[in-house]
Amino acid sequence: MAPPELTQWLFNPIYLQSRQKVYRRLLLLSGDYEWVNQRLTSLLSDIPASLIVKEIGAENSPLRKHLLGNECDIGVVHSHQGFSPGNLMAIAGTIRWGGCLILCCPALASWHLHASPTHLSHGFKASQSLYINRLVAIIKNNADVAIWDSNNCHIPDLVASDTFDSLNPLDPIAQLTSINPIDKEDLKTTPLQFDETPRRSQFNSLEQQVAFNSLTNRWSQKVRKAVITAPRGRGKSALLGMFVAARLDKGDKVLITSAIRENTNTLFEHIRKGSTSQNLRVEDEVLKPTNNDADGTNGQDAQTITAETCVTNKFVVEENRSVQWLAPDNPVLINNECNLLIIDEAASFPLPVLKLLLGAHDNWVISTTLQGYEGSGQGFIQRMMPAFTSVGALHLSLSTPLRWTENDKLESLIHNICLFEGSKTFDTTLKITSETFSTNYRIGVMSALSEQELHSVMQLLAIAHYQTTPDDFMRICDSPDIILFTHWDATRLLAAAIINCEGGEHLIDVKEGIADGSRRPKGHLGAQRLTLLTANPETAAYQYWRINRIAVTPHLQGQGIGTGLVGFIESQALSRDIDALTSSYGTSDKLNHFWQRCGFKLVDMGEKPNKASGETSALVVKVISERYGPQQEVLSCLFTHSQKNENVLLSDLPAIVRKTLMKKLQHFANATRPLNQVSLAINALAAELSLSTKYISIVEKSKNETEEVTPQLLSLLSTSPLPTNQLIQLLNVSGRKALTESLRKKVRYMLSCVKT
């Protein structure tokens, strides 16, 4: 049974008339699963139906994507089966004034030993979690956190703070401030001009009212484009809803899109509340009630739900005066004319989709969260803001919290734990000198960093990479195959690079399977890709350092700092007997030139653009050891062949290329390698056999229909890219899978002909 004092601490603030002035709180239920589950049940068993409780489970839960825009009084995170910082941040962002986040976890003293990382690269082991160890230290040294375990129950303000000392004495971790967040000059935010006008009742803050006025004024001008950014809980959805309602009353047709439809519930609710039209009616299907009842109906019959108790897919006043939500891939978003397009939580959109939607409309407003579990809006802004600025878009930034109080303790704690905080500016007065390039390089691991240094590194990585998540940071902290390289000017971080150790003895047991395509062990991205390219198991046995991420402070880019850091990495690789450096990145002119300047050679290009960034991946390599020279030569020859447009006979290829392609074809025939990895090899083989009189005589003797290879088939197989539809028709098969199986038999027979 829960102690009465804890029950009072948990629920009393929620019932206060002044709950909007009460900080949100954190309660830890710590112990074995059965004990914690029983205590949680006893705590929540008697709560009234008026309180909203949301729960989220083990790591990488898909439920968290549906939490944007929702609110609750009690949020529960279950972490006995795994811990995800993204889940913690997701549920925390839904809790409103006076509410509480309950974190259910193993015993604090041993939690870091129970972590079961799913991100470990093959051949590496981790006995504990640095991330969890740090999390526990922060929580135990925060006097505002309540902790209930099998030995004690610490309740803030009711039990002396030295209760924490009896659990596990630790030196307090100082409250930190960001030393390297985004430069506001880079964001080009339009400052909100406050005046003496009092706040009107429909707005939750004067800042929101001023932002609404700025949007309204912009729509009286020629360029009608705007970007709204803010941390969670600042009222972006409400602002958008009120603005859309105003445009609806003006006679506009508005289209709204978001990655998940339920995330726009709050937006639609404010559209309904804000519209003054007497003819507003609801059309299309019901989404869900705005409460949190499990069945989604609050006990009402589904047929009786009205606009007063739910939000819907579409509001209509008249035919050309409506607002409707559409999925991002709905062609109506591109082909249908509207007066205004709203894109909610734009940082969760793939960049190609976002650019396509914005390019199809003259008038649009997009919003995005700057710090969120779905990804780093900071990285999104760095990537997209130049494009927004070039078209004259208005940029509004909201900072006043509306779902919780100013300087909320839980928000500060979560940002500190998740390493996702930061609102101050970079020190743009920092000057680069010749000494800066030659000193202050460091090599080490995350555990060696101070708290200030750790925050600096993580914030820089979040800015530099699109859709970086809190879960990414946990992987970086806990992965035993990671080495950290940094460049500092005194205490100010200039650049950072994350290195993954790959190949070597860690892949000895699976190198044969990697080479023929039958094994794809976790991690070792560069080593595996190179081994697949060469079809040679020994490629995996070399030792690689893959530059996973490299970032330079934004306002110092283009001054050689990144190149200098790569040079330092190279020197350290040489001293540690590493064979080669690799990196995989999304191609762009800027990055292509960067890696070329650093002496890396392009050895492979991806076939399809990345869905999130729209960029095609490239793999580059730089030789470090002399023994890797022949391997680089093979990779270069294979890449040169892959870039040729004309069809080349198998016999005309360099010996090493011919030998490699024959291996890949054998792997394909043995069903370990997919069709897309051997299309060029099939082209060369088919072209060779098309000119072979010896082959023709053998074909005439073949009576096996599954093996028969006709001149017409050889002609199609000699075409690049392979004409899939024509091959399906010729071979009379259904679908790509059946085509692949048929071609395996054909290629097996074709290889036997070459051997003879």
C-alpha cells in the first residue's frame, strides 16, 4: 500500500485551484519488477476518472509518435525491459501543471548493470550502461525527486534531503548551462514586438497573441510563408489552430498535414473554438476524443459523438471554405489548390517530402519542435532555414511554456538527463588563430568527459545532424566500439567526431557469410559494405575506423577546422595500426569536396536516396596501412566499372574485376546475394555469352526449360538497368520475387557455360 504522505504529494497539487503555478514532479519506483508493479497499481488504483494517465513501455515504443499534442496528469515510463530516453522525453512532454512523471525501474544501485543494449555491434560486449549510471547519479542528487524503493520512501519537502545519502552517497552534479547551443543569428528569428496591449482572453500568453498578430500581418503582404519553432508545450498547435480559424472565417480553403493524424487533435480543437462562423459543420470520420479514455468514446455511443466532444478530419463552412487534414503522401496536397497549407511538426517529415509540399504551394505555415523525442528540430532548422530565409519566410519562435510553469523543474531535469537542452547562443566572438589548428585535440571516450563537455558535444551533434534523437545519444554514450575525437579552444568546443571501430577480430567468425551476403551482423557498417563490394572475406579482417559523425560549430565552418580534425584522426589511426578510415554520408557538393580535400576516395554509391534526407549515400575510404593498398586498388577498379554506362564483356574486364563479379554471380545463384547487387555482373555475363559460338552450341543441347537461356533473354540481361517488367513478361513469372528465383536458375546455368 502506498504511504499516505506519498499519495498526498502525488495527487494534491493536481487538485489545487492554482495548479498552474505548481511545478511538475518526478517519482521513481525502484526495485524488482513484481514489487514495482504492485506499488504502481496501489498508487493508481483509486484515482478518479477525471485524471488522465498515460503509460509507455520498453525502448523504442511506437506509441510515443502518437503523443505529440496530447496532455495528461500522470505519465508512467516502464523501463525494466529496456530504457529509452526518447520515451522518457515523450511522456514528460505531455504532463501538465502540477502533474507527475513516474519512472519504474530496477534497483538504482544496480540498474546500470541490468541494461540490455540492443545496439551493440557484433563482437563487442558491454557490462554496464554509462548513460544509466549518469542518469541515476543526476536523479539521486536532485532533492526534488521522490524515490520509493523496498527500503525507503523519500518524499520531497516531507523527508529530510539526507535520505539520498543513505541510498548511495555521491557528489552532487551541478546544474549545467549550455555552452554551445545554436546561434540565433543562424536562425534569423523575427523578434516578437511586445507593447502595452493587455493579453486577450483567447490567448494563453502575450507571446502567443503577438505571434498571432505577426502571422495575420504577414498574410496582408505579398509573401505569405512562415515558420514557427518552439520547444514542446509552448502552444504552437493552439496558435496554428487560432490562425487557421481566422483564415477559415476569411473564406480560405486550408489543408493540414502531419506525420500522424492524431497529433493534430489540439490544432483542430482550437480551430473549432476559434471559428466565428455559424455554419461550421463536421464532415468525414471521427478521429478520437480529446480525453484519454481507453476505448476512445468516454463511455458514449460512438454514433452520438459530436464536434463538442471530439475533433475530426474536416471542418466545412461551404464548398470552398473548409479545413481538412490529409496524409503527407495524399496527391491532393500537390494537385489541389488551396489558400493555405499547414505542415505540423515538420522536423518529422522526410526532407524530399517537405520540399515537394512547399514547392507546390505559395502560401504555407510550418511548425516544428526544437527539442523532441522524434528528432532534433535544431538539426532540421540548420538544414532548412537557409531555404526558408531565401523565400522571405517569417520565422517566429515561442519560448513561454503554457503546459507547465516557467522554469519548470521537470523540464530542466529531463533536458539534463537526455542531453537535449540548449537555448543560448554560440560565442560568435571566438577568433581562429594558427595555434587553434595545431593544439587542443583530444582522443578518448564519453565516460572521460565532464558534464559541461558532454553537453557541449551532444548539442553540437544534435545541431549538425538531421533527426538526431535522445536514443542516439544513449547509443553514443554506451557503445564500446566508439572513440570520441574533439577539438577545443580552451573550454569552447570547436569540432567533434564520433568514430566506430570496425572489422578485425570482431568479424572473424562471420567474415565468410558477410562476403557471400548470407550474414549481416549488427554494426560494422563500413567493414560490411566493403566486404560485400569485394566479395572477399579477408576484407572484413582488416581494422577500420569509420567516421560516423563529424561536426564543426556552425559559425566556424569553412575555415579548415573539420579538415584539421580528420588529419588528427588519421595520425592517431596510423599510430594504432588501423588499416583504413571510412565514412558513409549523404552526398552533396559541399561534403563531396570536404572528403576529397581530406584525401578520401569514393568507392561506392547507394542506389536510392535516403527517405529522411533525400540524399544518396556515398562510401569513402582512405588507406592508412601499406598492407591495405592492394585492397584499395580492388575497390577503385570495381567502382570505376560500376560507373561505366556502356556494357562491357566479361572477358574485357580487368582480371580482379572479372574474378569479383564471378564470385558475386555465384553468390546470387546460391541465393545469398540479392538481384540488385549483381545487375552489372549479369550485364557483363550476358554480353559475353551473346557473342560465344561455343555457348550457342551448348544451348541447342539443353532440354531443361528452367535453365534455357534464349537470345532474347540474353539481350534483355545485357541491358542496364535490367528491364524488370520485360523480364517478368518474357519469363512468364509473377512479381519481382518470382523473377529473382527464375534468374538464379538461369545465371547458374550461364555460369556453367562460362566455365566450359
